[in-house]
Amino acid sequence: MLGKARPFFLRFKGLSRNVLALSAVSLLNDTSSEMIYPLLPAFLAVTLGATPFAIGLIEGFAESLASLLKLFSGYLSDRLDKRKLPVFAGYALASVVRPLLAFVVNWQQVLAVRVVDRVGKGIRVAPRDALLAGSVEPGKRGLAFGFNRAADHLGAVIGPAIAFVILYLFAADASAPTADDYREVFLFAAVPVALGLFVIIFFVRDEDASFNNAPVKAEPLHLTLKGFDSNFVRFLIIIALFTLSNSTDAFLLLRAGQAGISLQLLPLLWMALHISKVVSSLVFGDLSDRIGRRKLIFAGWIVYAAVYCGFAFVSGPWQALVLFILYGFYFGLTEGVEKALVADLVPEEKRGTAYGLYNLAFGITVFPASLLFGYLWTTFDSSTAFLVSASVSVAAALLLLTIKNPRFGK
């Protein structure tokens, strides 16, 4: 078994300095954000009295705005040929506003903080992905994005573990945290993301390594779909459709609470999810370089539909745990692989804009997705909301089969 596993891990030795540094930044940033995120739905619902619709509004609007900004930041990074500055600015903004959650007194203020935090994400993500794609040869794109996503998810393992330890050590009753207990965690979350800024300053290099044998044709860039072929445009439309089923994960945490997972254990449940994401991102990102991206994305969307069907009927803590672990495989099958597919489908000089468009396709429907889910949950019940989302994801998966990847000849 060891002899078979060794070549897979040896492939990571070929990753560039930029990939390693940006992955370290992702790890630190997610350590920070995921100290907060698994506690935020309960904080909103129990401490601040927010409804499921309000929670959907907060997360949906914040993520949608971030996705729209990714379009412009990616486009500008192509025009200016600068990636590092917007990456730094985006993470810096998060480090400033994230601790402000410790001082909110109503859900509207949470909305404001989350919006500004996601603005930082919108500024940094497309330039970062373009920098990653340009720092490895095409045959290792899936591996590089998979490694980056694994580092990101490893941070999401560490973050909830730290939150759990803080609650366990300092809360009077860790199973029922008070508002002050939540605020202590939110304040401490500022430390890891601040450390990530130093990694960007000293270890990330702005120049991309070009692995394209043909010279890049210098031509004016325009913030438009013109210049992208119909195959890529169709992919964007399908992504937008799938995202209509992909509401905020806050609803999964609320559902887990209904199934019997205590507030104290929510960070550990979130940690288990991200352990699954780490392992699956490494394995499937590398696999996509060898068998193609479309097959894995299709499988991931079907897994997503199955998980949401499961959440429609979950009735016990162990069932919620299994579903969260399976949900991690959806991310491993799709997150890094979709980004690698974008790089396969577009020319190098338009890559930042392409990642911006990819995130715009996500942003168009992520807000209505969370609003719709919250509305269905509030008006009918949680089972209806989960089953409707599962149906939409299956339809998108079937349409994905029409996409062709020229790198794999199909």
C-alpha cells in the first residue's frame, strides 16, 4: 500500500512557492473565519433572535456581493497585470472587520459586518486563483487547486477546534454559551488572518510563471463575455443554475441542531466536515488531472443532491454526522476541479476575467438561493426546502454533461 501511495504524495513536491504561500494564507484565513462560522447561526438565532429568513438574507446577500466584486477584481488584475496587491487588500479588509462581530447587538449589524468581510473576499479571490493557475504547468492545475482548497479546509478544521477549546475552557456552560462567550471567540479570530498578511508580504510573488509555450497576445481586455467561446459561456450558465440549489451552509447547521447536535458540539461537527474536505480535495484534485474535470464535477453535484435529500429526513445526531462527512466529498469533487476547468477553457491573458465571470455566475443566484431556501423553510418546512434544492442540483448535473474540455479532448 505504501508503494502505491508514494507517487501521489511526491507530486506535491513540484508545486511552486506561490502555491505553497497562498495555500498557507488560505489556511490561516479559514482558521479565522471558521472559528466564527459554525457558531454564527446559533448566535443569530438564539442570542439575537434572527429568523431563518434573516439568516438566509445575511449569508446570501454577503456571498452574492462578494461574487459580483470578484468579477471586477479579476478583470482589473488582468488589465493591471497585478495580482498580489488585490490579494493583500482583500485579506487585510477581513482582518479589520471580522473582530467587529464581538460588538454587534442585532442581526442587522451582523449583516453589515458580514457584507464588508465578504467584500474582502470579493477583492482577493479571482486574482488569487489567476495567480495560482499561472504558477503551475497545465498538467498540475487540478493538483494545485486541490492542494489550495485542502489547505483552506484544514484551516476550517483548526478553527472550530480552537473555538471549541475556548468555549470549553472559558464558558461557564459550554453546552449553552452566553453572548459574551461568543464574543470572546469572535475577537480571537482576528489573530490568524493577521498572520496571513505577513505571509503575503514576504512569500507571495506577483509575477506569474508562464507555462504556455505560445506567446501571450497583448490585446485590450473588455469586461464582457465577448472573446470567450460558447462552451465556457454554457458552463457559466450551468454553474448559475446549480448555485440556485446551493444556499448558505448555515441552514445545514440549523438542521443539525434540530437533529440533536448540541451547540457545544457544532464546532466539532464543522471540523469533521472539513477533515472530509481536506482529504477529498487532495485526492480528487489530482485525479482530475488524469481522468478529466467533468466526470468529477458531475459526481460531486450528484453527491450534493443525495446529501440534501438526506437532510430532508435526518432525525438523529449520527445521521447528521454522516451527512456532513459526505457533504465534504462534494467539495473535494468540485471546488478545486471547477477552478482548474476554468483555466482549461480560457486563454491565459483572460484568466483573471474568466475567474471573475465564474464567480459572477455563482453570485447571480447565491443570494436568491438562500432567500428561496429560507422562504421555503419558513413557509412550509425544512424538508421541502432541502428536496427542492436537491432537484435543482440534479438538473444542473445533467446539463453539465454537455460541456467539453479541450484539454482532455472531450
